Amino acid sequence: MQVRLHKYLASTGLASRRKCEEYIKEGLIKVNGKVVKEMGIKIDPDNDKVEVLPKAKEEKFAYYAFHKPVGYVCSVTGPEEPKITELIKVLPEKVFPIGRLDKMTSGLLILTNDGRFAYTLTSPLFEKEKEYLVKVREKITPAALTELSRTFFIKWRETMPAQVEKAGPHLLRIILKEGRNRQIRRMCDNAKLHIERLKRVRIGNIELRDLPVKGFRQLTNKEMAEQRLNSLRHS
């Protein structure tokens, strides 16, 4: 499905839509290897390669792992409250959440102001694994596991197969390679399972580990190096 370029850039956490429009006008955005400056251009996020060029002045980029608590929304605009911006404003840099967790989901979020880095984490082209722990009310049966592993359609597009394993009588470990809208909640609905707790514990090689709720940590050099290596492999 095609979306407007500035809207897609804003969804990655690069900046506000207005600021992303400025980046396009300044010639700082490439689509499939070509600089684009036209407003209103549309792209296919699943197939088009979007690059953010460095600005003329050097910028200080920041990269954090953050343990999002239940009850906060990830969007930085809109009427719904409370927003995680209230929790992350204590950081010295202005950063944005990359990707989203719904209000009732906790766990790992990446915070950064580096649009190119954000793209490597959010674009389906990179197929970053996202790992979740899911506690359900019902006991997990073989039939439920079979149903959870089935693909289905969200907005007329089939989901990629998920890795699903039973980690306890009421606990699931689910690994996705895409971040479709409320995908795990839809999977559990299909399997007639009621979610009691949903937490993301890993994105690619970046793990939540023992980070406390509402806690931050800077990404390690090893985590950053692997992300950049993956980016080079797809360039």
C-alpha cells in the first residue's frame, strides 16, 4: 500500500510531518537511490528504499533502549494521553520512539533522533525479528499453537509466518519479522486466547534484559555495530 513520503518518514520517528517535508525540500531524502524534492510523492514502504542523507551541519545522534510501561501511548501527537513523551523528556537529547507498542503493551522501545538508524529498524526490507512474551488466561493447547502459527490478512495483505512456542502453561513466546497493526492481539483472538500481559523483549539483537520499567540505557557499541552492518548488507 502506498503512502505519502513525508507521512512515512514521520512514522519512523525521524521528525514531525512538517519537518519531514522540509527535509524533502532540502534534498535530504533519497528514494531508490534518487534524491526527491517533490511534495506529495508516494512510496511503497515494503518495496521502496528510502534513505535520509546527513544534514550540512553535524548532528549529535542518540540511541537508547527504553522499557515502556503499560498505560502510555507511543504517538507524539494526537489527543490520547498519557504519552511516553512525558517519560522521555528527561533525556538530554530530543529523541523519538521508533515503531510503536499499543497502550496496553509494555517492553522494549528504541529511542533515537537518527532517521537512517530508525529506518533500518522499521522497514520490512530488513526483516528485524521482534520477540514478545505473552501471558494468556487459558491453558495453551496444541490446537491453539497451530492456530497461532497460521497466516491471515490485515488490510488485505497476508501476514508473514510467526514463530510461536509454548514457554509455560499460560505463557507464549512469539517472534515476528514485521510489525503489523495489533498483530499479536489479532493472532490470539483467532486462537480464542485472552491476553493478560504482552511485553516486547527483543528487537533484532537489542534485548530488554533486566531494564526496569520506565528505565533507559544507551545502546552498546556491539548493538550499534550489528545494526549498521545489516544496513550495509542491504545498501
